[in-house]
Amino acid sequence: MDLAKVLAQLRRELADLDAAIASLEQLPQARPRRGYASKAQTQTSHEDPVSMAAPVQANDSNRDSA
């Protein structure tokens, strides 16, 4: 068993574990916070979806008269 190879592999594994730990520590910061939306997010257009729909015609000429 070559001690130098074992140490080199353990150092690589340590570097991989450090990278994994660092990325996992960043996860809670990346998720959006729970609660009410900020004022900037609520200032979007709140138009009535009914008023944006196509107007409904009283006499539908596409219906069959039979």
C-alpha cells in the first residue's frame, strides 16, 4: 500500500467534501423567503381579467338557427 497515493486520494476527497459543504451552506440563502411579498413585487399590473377578455356579442351569428 502506497502511503503517498492514499494521502493524495484523501486530499481529493477532502476538497470534494469541502465543495459540497460550501454549496449546501448556500442553499438556505438561495431559497425565497416565506411571508408577504415585498412592496416592489406587489406593484405589478392588477387589471381585471374580465375587462381584458374579448367583448361578448348579444347576437351570435355563428349559431345555427335550426
